[in-house]
Amino acid sequence: MGRENRVIGLDWLNIVAAQHQDWIKIVNGFGEYNYAEDIVQESYLRLIKYAKPHNIIKDKKVSRGYMFFTLRSIYFQYYNSKKKIIKVSIDDDNFLQIADNTNIEEQEAFYKICKSIDEVSEDWDWYDRKLFKLYRDTDLSIRKIAKETNISWVSIFNTLKNCKNEIKEKLNEDYEDYKNEDYDRI
């Protein structure tokens, strides 16, 4: 317990943040200028969450190697996620091609199917309709719904199964047309 290197509370973070401009320069050295500040701020959050102060601060000095590897790790995570995003300028001719590729007919057909499902469910008993909408509109599993409502999960499962079967019977043709991209028939 009597270690000299031990820093109490979050005072150690103030020692790390005192060299903030140095950390930004390190990130700039990786080739990132626009989001260097964000990467450094993210490193502080990661240090608070995962690091042990005695690994970062030794004799009241910040371990530059530890910070370098932390910053580099966060930079690479940012760089890898950035590669997955396709950026398109609005002024670019390719933007118009991408906008043309969004299939409005497909979206309208999907909307019609969703509306048809709502219409079918309106004819159901109130219990079936409420349970189906609860399951459809939330991220709750059958077991979580059972826990929240004190209804047997078997009862919920059977009700949802019957609801889905009725939807399949009444909307099977529309769904097949949607899958086969025959949107005019829906």
C-alpha cells in the first residue's frame, strides 16, 4: 500500500492531460489531423476505464511508450472503421447514380406489405393484437415478454405462431411478389 508510484483518485489523469499537446502531435505523426483531438480524448476515456494508474505514471512522470501504444491502438480502430464508410460528395456525378439506385418501388412495396400486416392484425382479438405488436415493435424476446407480463412463454409462443401463420396465409402472394421483385403486383 505504501508505494510511492501510487496516485490517488483521478489526479493521475491530470498528470497525463498536462501533456495534451504532445499526445496530439503523436496522433498527427500517424497522419491524422482532423480527428487528432478526438482520438486523444478517447484515449483518456480508455485509460480511465481500462488502465491502472501505476502502469501509466512512474515517479510522477507519464510513460510515453504506454501513451504511444494507447493512441496508436485507438487511431487504428478509427482508421479501420473509417475505411468501411463510403463518402460521396453531393457535387459528384456518382452521387446521382447512387441516388438513382435507391429503389423507390421496392420501398413502397415493403410499406404496402407492412400496412397489410397491420390491417390483418386489426381483425384479431385484442389480446393477440397487443401481444403481436409488443413482440414486433420491441426488442423483447418471448421469454422477456413472459417475465414482464407474467404470461406463460408457451402461451406467448403459441399466440405468436398462430398470428404469423395467419399473416402467411393472407399475405403469401404479396410476399412472394416482393421477393421476386414483382412490385407492381403488390
